Amino acid sequence: MSGSTDKYDVAIVGAGILGLSHAYQASKRGLRVVVLERHAFAQGASIRNFGMVWPIGQPAGRLFELALRSRGIWLEVCRAADIWHDPCGSVHLVTREDEMRVLEEFVEFGRPRGYQVELWDKAEACRRSPVARADAVIGGLWSASEVGVDSPRAISGIAGWLAREHKVEFRFSTPVLAIESPRVMIPGGEVHAPRAIVATGSDFEQLYPEVYAKAGVQRCKLQMMSLASPAPGWKLGPMIASGLTIRHYPNFSPCRSLSALEARIQREQPELNDLGIHVMMSQHMSGELIIGDSHQYDGAISPFDSARIDELILAELKRFITLPAWNITRRWSGVYSKLPGSTLLCEDVAPGVRVVNATAGKGMTMGFGLADLMWEDWDGFKL
Ligand SMILES: Cc1cc2nc3c(=O)[nH]c(=O)nc-3n(C[C@H](O)[C@H](O)[C@H](O)COP(=O)(O)OP(=O)(O)OC[C@H]3O[C@@H](n4cnc5c(N)ncnc54)[C@H](O)[C@@H]3O)c2cc1C
């Protein structure tokens, strides 16, 4: 392979949300971009998730603001590319007094810091969230900022739009074997680009494995399922999180009452902690409901999915959610990479080569914002 068609300004490895976010920013700046994806279509974490653009989960301050910026870019891209999305907001539905106390505290803490949140009592929660079980739910935290996307459709839709409207070139079924900047090696040839961005998700083996090991990046496996839409045209309303979710996202960390809730869960349901289970529900374009999840790290990750985990996720959801039917249509797992205590691994690993990775459970929420911020000041980027 040679010739002018193989010369680009930027080569991006991986067509997940991080690869696409960078392709968007680079192409907006008039650069010639190629995205190299080893599979026939992106099939990593970016298509296996809930499709929750979830600013409320981010801690107050810079990261929450970046999540809102990212949300704004999602809306801009979805509108421009005619991609289905639903700015439906979210509700944490709770069933215990200790959970309600954390929500009350969070509303007081969060509102002055820009979170558009509201506390719902039982009646309001059951009225506004059609799935809330009246015999279990005692209230909820409404948040206006969350947007649902249909991840597999959104990821392929964005790639198609970038190719059509922004002249980004996509080469699928093209694994990158090595980078010797500006040469990017692919089977049977190479492309040339003075800048390469490595966004390979949970694949740490192929490119720069030593970087992930040195930084202490972990893998995390999550189990997921989908349920058939209960009826044609049936709407979930706001996306659902649970009392268990409160212990999962750092936005609730400033709440003093959180520790009592965590202690109670450990006392009453240690298995949920061992398996990292909290439950959430979103709805995709077809009406199907996406549910999950669990969290198992590194050595605890099995290649096989666990029936027990699925059972616990369903039992937890059924405790506070009512549906006309629970028909499981698909089960799958996904793996994301995580750098404990950090939102992103961003490292210049060789002249002209930057690794961007480890967005953990928030890559769909933060990806567009992170890339936007990075391209504003490539050399000075700091989070
Ligand atoms: C089950 C699950 C649920 C989640 N839910 C949410 C959610 O609702 N909201 C949210 O904000 N975040 C969520 N996340 C997190 C989010 O999905 C990830 O943070 C994000 O998708 C990571 O994107 P990425 O582009 O880094 O990786 P990926 O999406 O994994 O993309 C990496 C791509 O690189 C390709 N690749 C790897 N090596 C090579 C190579 N050598 N050559 C060419 N291509 C290569 C892979 O094939 C892959 O397509 C969830 C994650 C999981 C697993």
C-alpha cells in the first residue's frame, strides 16, 4: 500500500466512542483523518453499554461541567447526524429511608452547584415513572440532564456521518499491528500520519502494553441483559437508577449519610457488594429495555457469564419496578478499562503518539467532552 491516499494528518486506532470523538474534533479542524478499527464494526464497550449519557454521576465541579459539555456535543451530533436520542432525564428510585436521606442531602448540595435535581415523594415518583412499584418505592431523585442513546445505532450512525459529512476515512477489519510514527502498520501495509491516537479500549495486549501495566489500568467486566418492550409504543420515561446506584457514583460522595447506607448494604446484602451489583434501566430506540449491571475486576473476570449475577440483577429490579412482562431477549457482557482515581489515561507514549483510554463506566458520558477539551490545547491538555 502506498501513494497519496495513504497519507493523513491523524490516524485513530479504534472506532469506539473515544476514537469517534477524536475523529470529530480533528475533522472539525480541517485535518485529514483515518480511523482504523480491527473489527468489521466497533464492538467494544461503546456498543455494549446502557447508552446513558449520565452527567449526574459526575462529581461537582470540573468533571460535572465537562459532562454537561459532552452532553451538549451529543445533542449537536445527534441532531446533525439524525441519530435517535432521548433527553428523558433520570430518576433514582429508592425504597429505604437511608437512601432517601442521601437523596435529600444531595439535592441540597447539588442544586447550588448546577445539578438540575428535584426530590420526588412517593406519589410523584409513581406518577412520573410508570415502572415504579407503589408498594415499594418511597421516593426518588429526578435529574433533568441525562440523555439516552441507542449505543449500537449511535456508534455506527456517528461513524457513517463522519465519513459522509466530515470526510473521515474508516477502515474496518483493519487491526493496527504497531506504530513507528509516522508509520502505522496494518496487515499488508501501512498508513502515514504524523499524529496517532490510540483508543483501543480494554485491549491492552497489542499496542503499548507496558503503558497500561505501569499506570495500573484495570479491566472491569459488566453483565447486561435486554428485555423486550412490554408493548408497542410503551415508554419508560426517565432512565432508572436505584438505591444501590447511590453507592456507585462519586456525585454522592459528599453526602454524610452515605456511609450508613453503605454499611447497611454490606450488612444485609454482601453478595451484591462482592459482585459489584447495582441496577439501572434504559430504553433503546426499538423500545427494548437495557438492564444491568455487575462489576468484576481483573483476576475475578471469568470468560463465562454467571447465571447467579443475572438472577440477582433481575431480583433487585423486580423489588421496586413493575413491568407488564419481563421477557429477556439478549444477554451479554462488556469490559471497560479503568484507572482508579482518574477519569482518563492520557499519555504521550512516543513522539506523535497519544494513548487515550480508561474512561471506565463513563466513556459515553465524557468522551465527546474529553476530546473537545483535549483538542482545544493538545500539548497543554490536563484534566
Ligand atoms: C456494559 C457496560 C455498560 C456501560 N454503560 C455506560 C453508560 O451507560 N454510560 C457511560 O457513559 N458509559 C458506560 N460504559 C462505559 C463506556 O461504554 C466506555 O467507557 C467507553 O465505551 C469506552 O470507549 P472506548 O472508545 O475507549 O473503547 P471501546 O468502545 O472498547 O473501543 C475500542 C475499539 O478499539 C478497537 N481496537 C482495539 N485494538 C485495536 C487495534 N490494535 N487495531 C484496531 N482497532 C483496535 C476495538 O475493536 C474497539 O472497537 C459502560 C461500559 C460497559 C462495558
